[in-house]
Amino acid sequence: MRCGVFLDRDNTLIANDGDLGDPRLVELLPGAAWGVRALKEAGYATIVVSNQGGVARGHYTERDVDAVHERTEQLLRAAAEWTGASPLIDHWRFCPFHPDGSVTEYAREHPWRKPSPGMILDAAMTLGIDLHLSWMIGDQERDIEAGRAAGCRTILVRPSNAAGTNPSAFSAADFEEVDLLHAAQRVLRADGKDGSPRWAATAAARLCARAGALESAEIRAGIACVAQEIAQRQGVRLVRTEVNELGAFVEVIGTEIVALGFVAELRRATDAQQASHGAGPLWMGQ
């Protein structure tokens, strides 16, 4: 039997805090595409299991949900540079039911609706997946409850949490990670597959700002744009870029040397840009 990784959709793969039935609004989260590719290349079946109560509430149809999933797959393939014949997501499951729905056909409770494990159990039976060797990754406690009820190991995705830490007291998850890429790395390490694929390793580096240098939101936005331009020019794959009044933090796919070289170029380019406008340097340590 295969090992699988079950993935929540909203705020795990894509950004969405409400009902989403328009494929034009799909936006991948940082690290999602490379996280899925890492799992796929390591041999895991990848299955999305998503509550879609918006169908029951009449906000969109099941066909709209399918369209969102098709668009998500397209964006994942492009972002992860996936050229394999099979899709990055092997199977999509969603639950259109909700007990407070307004559409009669869907206005009821259903064993597929998380925190119940119905979607996971059904997919495992269909695809021949050993649940005790599998994982559930999601951003809500209902995802963790569904995974545990199905017999899976679990990872809670929490962007504000430090990567690789143990779960908070209120969570039943086995682990917490900041995004899907880090969660994928956790899966590979736990299952002894952390060498496959090597390109999934990341490294981070930080630049500390001089006092008051980054108070302007326009300057901070400009630094983020310069980071994207450098990444495209150098062929560096950015996982995360954060710029605030304290400084800039970048995480790249690659080694520590790649990350340090990247921030060195970011320092040089942004300070040169400031100098061209008659302003002083932005960064500490100069």
C-alpha cells in the first residue's frame, strides 16, 4: 500500500479566509508548490481534502469548486516547475455539505465534513493508502482532528509559529510548521526521506535596518520588489521575503551560501538605489 499526505486547501495550499468559488482569485501560498513537489518526488500520494460549505450556503456550485481546483493545479505546476506527466495533486476531495446551509440538497451534516475523517477514509480506500504511514497537514484544528481520527500523523501549519517546533498546548497536532514547504520537509525527515529531493532544502538570512531607515512603507515595498528582481536575474527561488521596520528576512531554496549571497546583493542594490536619490545606507554593519 502507498503512503499518502492529505492536505487541507484553504490557507494551506492557497490563500482564502472565506468562501472561494472563482478560479481567477486563486493565490498560492509561499512554499506551497515546492512543498507539494517535494512530497510528490519522494513517492507520496498527494490528496486534498477540503470543507466547501459555500456550496451548501449557495455561494457557488460544485462545478465552481472543481474549477478552483483545476486552477490551483495549474498554478502549482507552474510555480514548482513540474514537468511530470501526472498532476502534482493526485486526488481532490471536498465536502459540499453544511448543517446551516440554505441549499436543501446540501443542508445537512455529513461524515465527510471535517473534523470527521470521512474524506480521508474514502480516499484511502479508493487509492490504496496505508493511513498509519500517512500524514494530514492543515491550518485548522479540525484538520488535525480528522487526521488523528483516521490514524494519520498530523502537522498544523501556523505561519506565525517558529519552524520545526513542538505544537502549542491547545493543538493535538504532532508538529507545527510555518508553511507547506517546511511541513513537507518535516514529513521527509520523519520518514527517513530527507535526502529526497535535495533541492527542497532551504536557508535563510537577514539584514538589520539602521534606526528609522525603513519607516516608509514605500521603501519597504521597493526592497521587496528589488528582491524579486534579483531572484529572477540570479535564478534563485525565493520561499519567503519579509520586510518590516526592523529589516529584511529572506528564505531561499538552496544552501546557506546561496542565502548569504542573495542578501549581500540585496544590500548592495538597495543601498545603491538609495544613494542615487541622495539618501544614506539602509542597513546596519556597514
